[in-house]
Amino acid sequence: MTLLIHLLLGIGVNQILARETVNLNLIKNEKNEIKLAFGSCYGIFDRKSDIFKTITENDPALWIWLGDAAYTDNVRLAGGTKFFLNILVLKDNSMPTNYAQHRFEMTIEDKYYQKLLQKTPVVGVWDDHDYGCNNGDKTFKNKRQMRDIFLDFIGEPNNTQRRLEIDTGIYQDYVYFDNEENIKIHLILVDIRYDFDEKTQDRFGEEQLAWLDRILGENKDSNLTLIGMGVQALVDRYFFTEAINWKSKEMLFDLIRKHQKSGVFVLSGDVHFAQFYHTNCKSLTGYDVQELTSSGMTHHVNSFFKIGHHVLNYVTPLFWNVYVNYNFGLLKTRKIGDDLEFTIQVKTLDDQIALEKVLMINRDMKYDEENNRYQGMCKAIHSKSRIGIQFHHYLYMFIVKRHWLMYLLIMSIFGVKSLLLAGVIRLIRKTSGLCRQSKVKVN
């Protein structure tokens, strides 16, 4: 529909898809590294933290917002006691645009974020709460106004195609090129809200998908491709947290295979905890694509649900690490010989490393056509067996890692059955007279 509107206005398809790639001028540190930092979920219920102090002290060359940089909607109508009312009746929990502007200003006024802005460039993309509506989709009535407000917040120049295009998502890509060491890093920020079709679950829309196809082809020579979005991409968890569904995931996987892209890594936010994840099936993309979620800058799962981390441990296998507390993501790259070392960290409020992976692009993230031979089987499992995969997670936790829980569960089942059986027997005896002692009259 948006494409048709553009054509009626006399704007050509090539012009729509030609949103220019932005060149980044990033500064290396004393270790000859490029450091990027990212995060999501800031300022719910006016909560604050000093996390930008820690981020600034890490001296990243770029800060990346991946959603919920401010809570511009009525968050209380998105959860808690009014959750079912919101789902069944209201659904749209948006607030007036002047309220949204005020919420973004509250983020900007953070004194440590101000210090970051003085020395570090900022880019970003939104998720639902800075889009303006909880779990918002393409039908959101204020999305055009919120588009301008968000672009103002991240300091988007007034003359870019991203700013000037009519009624399109805020997707954008950036390239850093190091001529001296021949390193190219491609950062792609995907908009999973503006054209999100809730009925079909298509997160991208035709325009953005065509743009994504084009820029992946144009930047096929990049050593590292970072794809950032507001919700998790690779998870198979059958759970209440939002994620892109199989249809959109398959579109992304198909493009990676089409362009035979090595070095793709996914970044995400939204869920109020940090987590590493991966496809666990090389045939989907030619190698095992991985993802880091960093979410929870002023709040986290345990802030509102005290046993949240226990629930996460039971729905997520232990080898997909989860960290529940204030956090941000830190990415570091440096050239080692003919390869590029890529260090991915989850860092805490007090600057400790909570989770970490060190990957080599050629060793760990190299596209291999031979790996695609089981593609059909992998697609079938991931597209049709999401509940089965989750059940497998539960079995893993109960049988392999939680023996005592398995025994407790079995005992509970048998105990409940015994109580029910005893109750039925007593009821039968009481109503039918069976086994009742006969009264003998004594003279």
C-alpha cells in the first residue's frame, strides 16, 4: 500500500529503495580496536540508573539505541492489573505526542547521557514503547508524527533521505571502512514496527525487504555485518516475550544465503534481560548465525517480577546464557593477521563482564555452501515445531539439570492421583453403602 502511494505521488521505485548508506567516521582506541556499544529499555515509570556513566567510561566510538529509549506510551495499560483490559478492549495505549516528546527529553536530560553525547555519535531504531504504542503495528494512528519525534531524539539531520521520505520506516544502514587495515563493518538497523502486519506477522514490509536485499548485495565485501532490531530474532522460545516469527526470520535467512554473507551477527533489545542466542542449525544460513540481546538499562525482569530469573532459567537452555540485571552490550573488533577478531560482551552497571564471546570471522562466521545441505529439514523443524522445541527445553531442564525437580514432579503426580483415588473411594462408600459396617441390634 505504501509503495502504491509513492507511485501515485510520482516517486519512482528506485528512488524509494535508494536510501543512502551513511559512512561512519569511527575512532580506534589505543589497542587499535573499534568499540561499539548498544542497549535498550530506558526510563520506565521514571526509573533512572547511572548506566550511561559506565557506558561513557568504556569510551565507545558509537552508541546504538535498539528500542524503548523512552516509554512514550501509557505503560500501566500494557501490563499489570490492566493487562487483559488492554488486550481485549483498549489495545492502543498511546499518549498525546507532546507527552512522547517529554519522555524523550527525560532521557536526553540524563546527566551521563549528556556526557556521552558530547563525545560519541548516536544512531538508533525504535521498538514499541518509543514507537508510541505497546506491541504497535502499521495501523498505529500516530506513527508519522512519532517518526519525526524519534528522528529528532537521535539527532537525525534534516536533509537525509531517511528524514525526507514520505510514510516509510526508519530503517537505515551505516558503513565503517578502515583503508589502512582493509576492514569493512556494515551496520544495518531494521524497523520492525512501521510496516508490521499483525495478521500476516510480516515485520519488514515489501519496501524494507527490497532495501535490505539491495544493501546486503552492495556490501557483500563487508567483514562484519551487524543487523540490529528492537525485538529478538533467532529465539525459538515459546514464551510471552515478543520476537519476529518464522516468516520474517525465513526472509532474513534467505537473504543471507542469497548473498552468501559471511560475518552476520544480530543485535536486539526489548526483553529486560541479556542473552546470547544462535540458530543452532548451520543449514539455515550456511553457518551458525548468532545474536546478542541487551535490554534493561534502568530496569530488568526482576524489577517487577521477583522470581523472573528463575522462570527464564526454566524456559531457556543453560547453554544459551541469560543475565538478569542492568546491562548494555559492548562490541570490539580488531585485526589479527588475516582475520578479524570480534569480541561481544554484556557489561553490568559496575562495569563487570557478565557474558562474553570471542569469535573469529573466518573461523566461526564463514559462509559455507556445503552447510546448506540440510536446509529443508532445518526449516521444517524451526517453522513447524516451535512448541516441540520449547518442550525439549523443558525436558532438558528437568531431566539433565534438575534431577530433584523431576523426582518431585513424579512424586507430586502420584501423590495427587492417590488423593483423588482416595476421595473417589470415600465418596462411593458414602453414597452406595459399600463396605459400610452393618449395625447389629443387641438384646
